[in-house]
Amino acid sequence: MRVPYYYSTNPSDPDVYHWHDDCPTGKQIPSWNKAYGKPAGYRECKDCVKLG
């Protein structure tokens, strides 16, 4: 299911944004590193696209 865009603020994580609630990569983002939005320069998560 589509959810609001979110991404990780951890500098060691890839510069991707997520939008699917079942994304395995997105589920690994700890709550303290999770931010909402679609930052400029970030690409769409490939896992979210597959789940799309």
C-alpha cells in the first residue's frame, strides 16, 4: 500500500525515498532515522517500485 514518502537521515544509507508500507529496505530504517518527504536528488527505492 502506498504511504507518504519517507527516507533515512543516516548518511551511510543510500539516497533513496520509499513509498510502500511493505518495503523490506524501508522497514529497516529505525524510527529515529526516519524522515518524511522526497528530498531533491534522492531516487525512488527499487523495492518500492517492485512492490508497486
